[in-house]
Amino acid sequence: MSVNTARVLGRMFGDISSAIDAEKDRLTALDGAIGDADHGITMSLGFNAVTMELAGMDLDHAPASAVFATAAATFLNAVGASTGPLYASAFLKAAKVLEKDESLSPANQVAIIEAMTIGIQERGKGQRGDKTMLDAWIPATEAAISARSSGANASEMWDQITEAAEVGASATRSMVAARGRAARLGERSLGHIDPGAASAAIILRAMLRSFVNLPPVGL
């Protein structure tokens, strides 16, 4: 059974959009504690715009890389602010992976996650422990690489990825923000989960739903 990568990715962005919409109020409440109280709204607007843009593409004939490239431009135009460039960079890095290999093998799924994390890190100049989305993305990437190395199947791999992201997001509660608007609060940012890390965990959980049911491909 063949896999149309572009169509799978189109469904993935739809799943992400739906998942963010479902958690929009929670994300906004998290951001209200340490930011501008708009993260849920912003992420919802961005991914809804991506979904609408992709709905107008001929995904049956589009290269897989074009899905991520389109998502990058659309998300940036819809969101702007700080989150827009970060995810635009992530999506462009993922597009580069798919330019070389359009398959959605588990190994390439790991490469996509790793590329997205690198894009966010390079654009934002952040690191683990800064109380940002990277506190979910970096552990998720580490879990993905570890699962690939141990020969885990796709379902096992994504379980490990999403668990690592969720643990990482929860861990931001005990961190003092070093970057972003929350950094202005200093010690007062303690005790609050970073909304960017929380939304990253939601995104990865939605990606799991899109990828785990693909026809099996060897690592």
C-alpha cells in the first residue's frame, strides 16, 4: 500500500489545528499567567490559516516538501509575533528533509522532528531549561532518536516522543523563564507551565495520530 505523503501531511496539519482549537482556552489561560494571554488564540489562528491554505492545494500531486513550505509561509503571515518565525523556521527545516526523501518511514519521521527542533532553536537562540517550547521539543527529539536507535516500531516511538514532550512541558512549572515575555517576571514565572511548551506537546500528540497508522515501513 502506497502512501501519499503530501496528503498525509495535509491531514496532519488538520489534526494539529483541531487539537489546538480544543485546547485554545487552556493555552490562553496558561499564557495569561506569565505572558500576554493570547497564545491559544494565536496558535489557533495560525493553524487554521494553514489548514485553509492546504485545502486549496492539489495534495495528490504536490511534493511533500511544498506542504511544509506552504505551512511556513502561511503560519508566519497569520501569526507574526515571536511564535510565527519560530514555527515558520521549523516547517522550512522539515521541508528540506522532505526535499531529499519524501518517505514517511519512521527514520524520516525522526528526521522531521529533529529538523523542526533545530529550526526553532536556531531561530530563537534558546536552549533546554529556558522555559520555552524547546523544553518540549528537545526531549521529544531525544526520545525520537533513542527510539530509532533501539529499533522501536512507529507506535512505540511516538508514545516515547509524546510522553517526553508532555513531561518536558510539565517540567517548565519549576523553571524560571530566561526568554520571551515571561522572562520579565523573573522568579514570578515559577509555578507556571510555559504555554509554548504545552502547545508543542499538543502538536506532537496530533502528529502521532497522523503517523502511527501508516503502512509499516522498516526503520
